[in-house]
Amino acid sequence: MDSKKTVLISGGAGYIGSHTAVELINAGYDVVIIDNFSNSEKKAIEGVRKITGKDVIFEEVDTCDKAALRKVFEKYPFDTVIHFAAYKAVGESMAEPLKYYQNNLVSFMNIVEMMKEFNRPNVLFSSSATVYGEAEKLPVTESTPRQPATSPYGNTKQIAEDILRDCCRAYSGLYGIALRYFNPIGAHPSALIGELPRGVPNNLVPFITQTAAGIRECLSVFGNDYDTPDGTCLRDYIDVVDLAKAHVAAVDRMTEDKMKEKYEIFNIGTGNPVSVLELITTFEEVNNLKLPYKMAPRRPGDVTAVWADTSLANDVLGWKAERSLGDTLKSAWEWEKNVRGI
Ligand code: UFG
């Protein structure tokens, strides 16, 4: 194993982690996946193996368990870690803030501490557009001021960004990149990996695919009285394979020593605002079906609109979202059908 070409992926069995593992392997990297399966399935690792035709090293490790994590660092040489392992349900984080602060921050600090202890240089952190809150000016650039977080989940993203910035500043051998994801959706074109939320989905696209599959009776559109062209919220929906490729571009930048600053931030989105109704209509059109949906009150905590200025990622990472919204929504439905045996 070449340490420069080996990447540790925490949460590598999860939705974005598994897609990123595939793209890294396709780009010639070796990956070591760690996951505790608290919100993911072993089948995802099988999916990565099937898609790539490569054996994937995998250890069942909770990133909060520092001793277990240390063993992973002792066992494998890797210069780069991508840290995905985290809880991600906004509503749950309001009800159980300690669970979120405990898990999401302790796991991240353990990673950074091990990087320091073992003199490993590169940390890539999964951040979120949630750090922008209700921005004053759209689209948001990386220098758009962050707004105070409206949930403990969002707060863990902001705090972890700050931890990484401060540690990169303080420790000479440490470099960090935070990728701020907009709304990741869709699945791998093979339909072998995708998003598999447990229980009732919080996010729009899994709710849509489960409704189309007959698991949910009717989709509720949360609010049609927003100050937007059709009254529903605007988001920047980014295809998960495109998003995974952004990680490869960021890892290349780190391993090829191209970073200009010790800590860098990139927005990862398409740059196109899409309303909830537009997304529903596109889903219906490309998959040739009708979706039962109704208007419902606003969901507390939702921002009216957020989408990315992606010029920094385009210019500096040489990365650009490629897949169309229609193709992405087709892949989401193919995956749901595959999972449900439809
Ligand atoms: N929506 C519905 N009905 C649903 C689910 C969602 O109308 O059943 C709407 C929401 O109101 C919102 C849009 O669809 O307007 C997108 O909602 P998602 O839950 O899919 O995504 P969010 O924009 O709320 O979530 C994103 C990220 C989270 C992040 C959150 C912070 O996916 O990781 O922003 O606001 F925490």
C-alpha cells in the first residue's frame, strides 16, 4: 500500500461514503473503510466491491472509540482521511442534542488527534450548506458569512469546521479541506448503492421514491407560500456520484501538494436552484409516473432558498457537476425499485 494513494474513509458504508469509495477506487486509490453501521448497511460494502471489482478493506470500528481507531492507524498507511461518520437528522438533533455533540464532535476530534499522533497530513471533512442558514445574498460563495446554526446538527458542522481550521493553523503537518455539500440526491447508475434511510425519511427525494413505491401514502410539500417563483423552497440538488467525484478532486489536490492554504473550503453543488414542485414534476416526467402529493404547512427550520456559487470548486478543483437532474432522479427511482424488489 502506497500511503499517498491510500485513503481512510470513516462512515464509508453510508450514502455519500460508499459512492466516494467507488470513485476513489476508480481513480486508482486504495481505500480502507471504517463504519459502525449505526445508520448504514454491510450490503453497501458489497455494492462497492461489485461495482469496482476490487476487494475493499473494511473494519467495523466506531470512530468515537479512540483505542479502536488507533489500531486502524497502526495497521494501515494512509496520508488522507475523509471523515463522513456522523449523525445527520436535523429534527432528532433538536430532541437529542447531546447525542449529536457527543458523536459528531468526539469522532471528529479523535480523527484529528490520530492524524497528529501518527503524522498523517490530510483531513477532508464533510460539511454542509446548512452553515449558511438563510443567507442575505444568493448564490452563496465560500466567503458568504455563516449564520448561527439553527440545530445542534448544523452546529456540529460549524464547530467541526472551526476545529479543523484551528488545528491546521496550529499543527504544521496538518492540512484540511471542508466540502460544503448542498442537497445530495440520487444513486449509483448500477443501482447497487444508494440512500437507505431508516424509518420515515426526513429528506425530500427518499420520501418521494418511497411514496412512488407505495410505502408512503402521500408526499407533503412543506409550504407553498415562500417568496419564490412557485411558492416552494429552492435548493441546489447535487447528484451523489458528482459529489463523490468532488472528493476525488479534493483528495488529488491534497496528495499532489497543490493546496494554497493549509485549510480550504469548497461549495459542492450544481449552482442551479430547483423548487420542490419542479423536482416533483421532473421526477414524474423522467420516471413516467404520477406521485400523490399535497400542500402542507411549512416545516420549522427550513430556509426559503439556498444554492451554491460553485466557481471556486470549478476553477480550483477542476470539478463540475455533470449529471442532469432528470438522470439523477431516474437513478434514485431505479435504486428504490432495486431495494424493494419492484
Ligand atoms: N420537503 C418537503 N417534503 C418532505 C421533505 C422535504 O416538501 O417530505 C422540502 C423541504 O421543506 C425543503 C426541501 O424539500 O424545502 C428539501 O428538504 P430536505 O429535507 O431534502 O433537505 P434540506 O434542504 O432540509 O436539508 C439540507 C441537508 C441537511 C441539512 C439541512 C439543513 O440535506 O443535511 O439542509 O437545513 F442539515
